[in-house]
Amino acid sequence: MVQDLLIAVVAAAAVGALYLAAAARVVRQYERGVVLRLGRLRDEVRPPGFTMVLPGVDRLRKVNMQIVTMPVPAQDGITRDNVTVRVDAVIYFKVVDPASAVVEVEDYRFAVSQMAQTSLRSIIGKSDLDDLLSNREKLNQGLELMIDSPAVGWGVQIDRVEIKDVSLPETMKRSMARQAEADRERRARVINADAELQASKKLAEAASEMSTQPAALQLRLLQTVVAVAAEKNSTLVLPFPVELLRFLERAQQGAPGAPAPEVAQTPDAGARVEPAGPGASAPEGARPPDSGASAPEGELPSDSGASASDSARPPDSEAPDPRPAVSSKPYAHH
């Protein structure tokens, strides 16, 4: 009798141990337990720690409540200004309602991933390239709102969305580099022009000060000569004031005994040139014309008995003088 009782107690303990092993569940600190009894959701969400369920009747689903970091695959799109870009992002979210995350959506992670991809494509098409590159905070906020709207019904809260990288075509990169270089060159020219303006103002002030003291201009000239001669130069450039030349020219023109400038007159090619004086001799090879002189070699002598009709011709119709032209230079006096 005692032996049978002992066997019964041992059997009951074994069944109890088996039941306890099948019904016992442990929920971690970052998890929450959702119980489905016979397929029906229980209102009570199991907290972290040790909990019991009915084996074969209840089914416990553990939901992670930690923040999940999910990368969004890179998406190709065309911006509003017709530029092809490739954008990828990262999304941070967490579950705030375990029951909705289990009941309302089959796989909340996959659903959030697909919603993030479609929202990223939509935000690319609504934005300009400059906004994608320089105004990412605004785009991140808009992307977060687009993903968070449907995710609220799934018991998921979108914590943050960040655009990681914007990939541009090589041609667009070169165009942007040229644009940036042109902008830097423009700013450099503006700065240089501003510096020239300020320097010109200072030089004008210095010139006005030097005009009151002529010796200051000479000192400045000597300083320039010293600065030029400081280097190992073989040539020394000495500036000469143009005003001094103008002063000498005006002084020469205003002298009372200054001779008037001679005007050179060029004689005609066929005109005869007389010696400068009675005692002056003609240059070698040139003789005063004589009616009885013989013509140069190779030419016919002039006819001294020309008819009166020939002499009565107008000057325009006279035949050219066959005699060689005499040099127009005046004879030098010996």
C-alpha cells in the first residue's frame, strides 16, 4: 500500500514537473509577451520576468521593444530638376504597442522597410538637387512624417530617418566642380577689385599730400630707385619726369630770339637747281643746263630751233623733259 502511494506521488510530481516545464515562460527585460489563447488575443500583455501559459491552449509571442536600426537600400530616382541620383538612408524605429505589432501587420519590420523605400523614392521626385545636397534636415523631417503616418497603426513609432549618401553621375560632378571653380574665381576677382579700389583711394590721398610738398615726390623717386637697385640687376631704370621736358619745350618756344622753324620745300622733279652762289660749283656729274650742251649719251640732243607752235602749247600738253632729273638736294657751299 505504501509502495503504491509512493509511486503515485512520484508520478504526480513528474507530471507536475512536465506541466511546469511546458507552461513556464521567461520574458526578457527588453521584451513584452502577447498571449493568444485558442487564437484569440488576450488583453493582458505579459511583463518581463517569469510567466505561465496553458500548454496547448496559449501561444506566447515575444515582441522586441528596443530601437531597431534598419538601412534603407539605395534608391534610383530623378529629382524635380531632372537629375538622376542614387540615394540611400537609414531608419530608426521601435515598437510601442506589442499587440498591434502582432495583430495588425504580418511582419512589421518588412512593412517598415518597404514603406521607407517608397517614401524615399517619393521624396526624391519632389525635391531639387540642391535640397538633397544642402537641405537634408528638412527632407529628413518630411521623410519621417511620410513613414510614421502608416506605421502608427502598426504599433510602431518612427524615431528618426537620415539620408546617408547622395550619389551623382560623373558628368554632374564635373559640372558642379566647374561651377564651384567659377564661383571662387568670381569672388577672388571681386576681392581683388575691392583691394584695387581701396589702394587707389590711398594713392590719391598720398598724391594730394605730395603735391603740397614737391620734395616728397623726389624722395619717393629716390626710394623707388633704391628698391629697384637692391636686386642684382644689370640695368637700372631711372624715371625722368615728363613735366620737365614739357617745361623746356615751352621755354624754348617762348624765347624772343628763337628762329622760326624752317619748312622744307621739295622742288619739282623737272626743275633746275641753281648753285647757291656765284662761286659755288655744282656737284660732280651735274652741270648747269646749256642750250648748246650736248645731251647725255644715248639721248637725242634737244632742237634749238623749235617752232612757235610748239612753244605755244599749253603747259598740260608739253612733252616730258628728256633730260635726267637733277637731285633736289641743295649744293653745299665750299
